[in-house]
Amino acid sequence: MTPPNIIERKKALEEIKALMNVFPVTAILGPRQVGKTTLSKFFEPDHVFDLENPRDMEVLENPQLALEKLEGLIVIDEVQRKPGLFPLLRHLVDTLPRQRYLVMGSASSNLKQQSGESLAGRIGYHYLTGFNLMETGQQNMYNLWLRGGFPRAYLAQNDEQSMLWRINFISTFLEKDLAALGSSIPSSVMYRFWLMLSHFHGQTLNYSELGRSFGISDKTVKNYLSILEDTFMVRQLMPWHANLGKRLVKSPKIYLRDSGIFHALQSIHSMNELRTNPKAGASWEGFALEILVSFLSKKDNEVFYYASHSGVELDLYWQYQGKKLGAEFKYMDAPKLTKSMHQALSDLSLDHLWVIYPGDKSYPLSEQVTVLPLQEIHQLKVS
């Protein structure tokens, strides 16, 4: 099914609006080309500065002179290019109540640290990912899985054009975007690292093993990973540690956050290729995990995975309002209750466990375990 040409992002707009009603400065953080600029236009800003535009960068060479005379909603795009703005924004919003700011950035931890130090109590954050299943519609699940959530990749006229966009995105990201963020790592080196990392998608990450395979130190592996994580390309899912009297796995699991980028790196061009690829199960796990995490995002959930050295595993674990909840992601037609699920229920005292699969029927496996189609993720009850 061909995706629609326009995707409404009502949930994201509502969440950003709610932040803007509370904070004088709101930050939209997310990867390049994910739709931050497009989304900002819905708020009808009075003034817009794009710091990738040399003219706007020149205007803000003397930022206080440029900004203090303005009123209304002021948008500053790619704000990570001028981190020295944040102390000034604090002064402006404290002294000029007629101003509000919507700032957007393509890096996470450094930007949040810089802005948080200067704007504590004055800034709210919204993390914008690519399109999710609630936005595209459940009938487009397979297109979203194959192409990923970047708007231009998802909305391409066909799979071939989508793949071409993703390949060019990877190239531009490595050659220009990382350099703009201060990375001095050669693009060819980072590409080979990213490609190797894609082979570990959905697996527990051993820094030493990855370093030996790539010929670099553990410290360098962690540095490269932190760059990809900070730019929203990679998720390191941390293990849940509880005092259970068991030997638990303590290494993170690694996922490429966008399924379309993962498929581009793995040269998977179509659904037919994906269905028969040995990495289809890992791809489904990463895709479904990101959809579920996006669904949970405004419920203040920290998410983890659980694994013991005896072989008990749970793909995702979180807590909500005192309840302990879990999810397994299965790429199969009819998931069944397994010994590992039984043990995870017991080890973690789970209140409920969902098994997320690509089918179309929901059914119980036990009183505490429910099989749920990913298309019906909106029906998942966490309270």
C-alpha cells in the first residue's frame, strides 16, 4: 500500500504545545531530517532563525542586539551550532515576558546539558522521532517497517526511491553532519563502524569483541557509540539490575533506532527480501521496540531489558504507577508461552507481559500474558 502524502503529527503537536504553555523555552530534539522544522511551522512563529543559513548565523553574531528587540514566538533551528546562546536566552526570558522561544537541535546529551545548566526550570524538552505507527496508520505497518520513519524515506514514491534517499542520508550524515557537531572521525571509518554495528543489532554488546573486530580499543568503541547515540542513530538499551540472587547480564543491547537505516546498511531493498533475510527477527524486534517506546514516551517510563546467565530473557521491562510490566517481540505467526516467559514473570514479579507480533489477532496465553498485534499497540493498557 502506498503511504499517504501528508502525515498529521497530532500527538507531537499536542505535547509540544503543552510544554510551550508551561516553559518560556521549548526544545525539540531529534535526528536530522526527522521533521522538526516542518513541525515548528504549525506554531506560526513570529521570527525564525536557521543557524545552517549563513545569513541568519551572521545576524546572530551579536545575538543580544538581534533578539532583545523581538516579540512573540522566536524559532531558532539547529541551535547546537551556537551553544553560547543559552545563557542569553535565560536573561531574555527573565526580563522580556513578551518573548517565547522554540529551539531545535540534532544532538541530545551535550545540547541538553548546555541548555539545562543555563535554563534550569525555564526549558521543556520534546524528543521527536520519525513517524510512528499511530501517525502512519496501522494499515501501513509494513511500509513503515521497511522504509523507516524519516519522512522523506517513508513518503517516497516507491521502495527504490526510499532506499536512494536513505543511502544519501547516511552519506550526508557522515560527511557533513558529524563534522558540524565537532567530530573529527573520518566518514569512511565511521561508516565501517556503523555497518559493523548493524550486524550486532538486537544483540548484547561486548565492547571488547567489537573493538577487536574493528581493530580499535574499548574506549574508542564507546566514543564512536556515544556519537551515534547522541545523534539519535543508535539506542543502547541498558539491563535491569535487581537483587534477585541471580547472575545477570550487565552489558547493554544495541539497536539501530530507525528500521529503514538498518535495512539500508544491510542492503535490504524490499519486503520480499526482508521476510527471507536471516536478520528479519532482529529487525522486527528493533522496529517493534521503538514503536512501543514511542507509545510509552509520555508516561515517564525508563525502559530496560532483562537477561540472566541461565538463559532467561525479556526484551523490554518498565514500571508504571507501581506496576511492573514487560514485552517480548516475536516475528512469528502464532507466539506461544515459553519457559523463559514463565521465569521472567516470576523473577521480575511482572503484573503483565505482552507478546508483540506482526499478526492481526489478540489473544491471551495466560492470565498475565497477552499476545498483541503491533498494529493494536494503542490498545496496550499500562495502568
